[in-house]
Amino acid sequence: MVVTLIITCEVGFWVLLAVGLALRYLARMPRTGAAVLLAEPVLELVLLVATAVDLKNGAAADWKHGLAAVYIGYTVAHGHATISWVDGHFAHRFAGGPPPVKPPAYGTARARYEAKVWLRTVLGAAVAVALLQIAIWYVGDGHIASLRGFQGLALKAAVLHGIIAATYAIWPKKDPRRTAAQEIPDRPHEKSPGR
């Protein structure tokens, strides 16, 4: 049941997003579209309650409950950014909005951008670990190995993402246009022929 609900929540997320943006831009009903977009967190709440009920009804805590916690953590941390990104592209494509702002590609600005994305991943991991810890306390001494495993998985994902984000600060990618401009040597003054 939990896996089906996770899939339903993911599909529901994209359906609500498409309906909300269509109402907002195509049907020119911005308030109704915003109301539909604000319904997105209800999906995670339903998944959270369903997972708790499943555990309360005696289901053995396993990978499905761990996956639900990680999914909720990811959605809490990255859901708003995803909605904003899709909203910008939708507005540009269908409502004559400005082109979406692309993330910086080079240097310190890119490193800062990657650090912000990583901090969202840390938030997602923290939410997942907290939900899993609550489930562990709730289940008690039962089968909690899977839940502990998903706590470790969430933390490993945050650490791995942190290492990747750090590479942008340690080895910043240089703008090839600036590099090419800096590498053009000054031409020495040529003597005119005959002198």
C-alpha cells in the first residue's frame, strides 16, 4: 500500500503542478491556480498519515516506510524549487513571461549556487532522518534495521552531495570567454618594411 501511495503522490505532484499552472497562465485564473499549487503539501501529509497508520496496524517496518520518509524529506526540501523552476519555464513558454534565469555556470557564483542546492539536500536528509527516528521510537524494539538503513542512506546522500558541491568551490570552472580573452597575447609593434 505504501509504495502505491508513494507513486500516487509523485504522479499527483506533477498533475497538480500541471493543472495549477494551466489555470494560472492558460485559463488566466491566477488565484485558482495558486490554490491548486498550495494543495501540493497535502500529498505529503496524506503519505505521512498513511505510513503511520500502516505501522500502527501492525505492518513490519521495512524499506517501504523508509522510502516514504526519504520521499517526504526530498519533497519538503526540493519541492518549492522544482515548482518555481517549472513555473518560470511554463510562464515563458505559454504566457509570454521572461526567459527563466539560468543558474550561474562559472566561478564563485556557481559554487554558491551549488552550496544552496546542497543545503536543501541537507534539509531533506534531516527531515527524513527525523521522520525515521519517530518511526523507530513508535515501532520500539521491533524490526527497525530497514529504518536505520534508510537513515544512513539519507545521510550518505547529503554527504555525497556535499562533496560534489565542494568541488565547485575547490576547482571552480572558469568562463572560457574570459580565459580566451586573457590568453590573447599583446602583439609587438611591428617595424615598417624598409627600416
